[in-house]
Amino acid sequence: MILGILGGMGPAATCDIFNKIIQYTPASTDQEHIHVIIDSNSQIPDRTAFICHDGEDPRIEMIRSAIKLEMMGADYIIIPCNTAHYFYDDIVKYTKATVLHMIRETAIFLKKTKPEVRNYLLLATAGTYKADIYSKVFREFDLNIIKPDDADIEVVMNWIYNVKSGNFNVTLQEFKNLVQKYMPDGEIPIILGCTELPLLADKLGLRNECIDPVEILVKRCIEIAKGLKE
């Protein structure tokens, strides 16, 4: 199996998913790791700017990256950007590689591992909310997405873009104050629905307290690779 990472959205998130592939792969030698090809295409235009405003269409660069990865031998392709999955159907038309859908893999995993839970609080970009990416998929599994109000979406957007610039100026209390507003009747699982947010969660010591779709996708890739070897 050769795994292609359609990255660059942003570069730190691309690095994070590759690190997690290495971290979670049960390997004792170099040869037991997954063969990974990365195209960190930082020239892909901002997905939220296109979905919410009049930004440049990111599909051309995303499709170009998918084709490059396939030409380099990728059998499977993953996209470490939640908002980019709005363009999933456009990308898969241009490659014979299997493109895994991070949001769908997340829903499948949660339905299997948390059968008693129906409601999830989603932290994501404005583009992900507007495109209804999570809600559309989660409804298929009888799962419900809770969306913050517009003011808090703007706060989360600031967190995300600050992480993209290497700025982690969010305190643990600020994070907790925001999410607890949406949990009046008890704890609700939090989905880190932007690939910059797991980086922030790590800084705040929240890795084990939130659901990371990147981690779920990585473990699915490792499962596929193991199955192909057996």
C-alpha cells in the first residue's frame, strides 16, 4: 500500500497527520511502516474564503495534487483538512486512487465505539459549518451536530488562523468557557473539526478529552494497510 497525503492545508496539520501515522503504526523496523507520499501544496486557496465569500476556487490545485499523488503511485489518498471535504466529489472524479473521507470515517467510528451518544459539539471553520459537511454525513448515522453561535464561530476561526501562523495564544480556561456554553445538561463530546485544532488541543493538554478526526483517519489507514499485508 502506498498512501498519499493531499496536504498543505495547512502545512503544520500535514506534518501532524504524518507524525500520527508514524506514532500509531505498530512497527519495529523502517520497512514495517507505511509507504507515504506527501504533497504539501500550500498554494491551494483558502477553502473557507471560497465557500463563505468570493475567494479563489481551491479545486484546481486540489485536483492537481490528487493527480500527482496517483502518478507517484498512491493507492489511497487522505486529505488532512475538514473543510476541503466539501470538494470531495470533485476530487474523486479525477483519480483512480481510493480517497478516504475523513468525516465519514469519523461518523462510522463514533457510531461503533459510542453507540449510546447521539449529540456532538463541533468546533470547525465557518466554511465547514456553512457547507454543512459534518451534519450531512452524521445524519446518515442518526447522529446530531451541535453548532456554536456566530460569535463563537468567529472566536474559533481566530484560534484556527492563529495556529496556522504559529500563534497558540488561547488559554485552557478560554477554551473551556466557550465549549461549556453548549453543555447545559452535562458533558457533550467535542469534535475537533479543523486539522489545526488538534495542534491547539495538544498545547492545552486536551488530547484525550476531545475527538480528533485526524487520529481516527490515521488509525483507519493503518487498519487498511495491515489488512492488505495479511
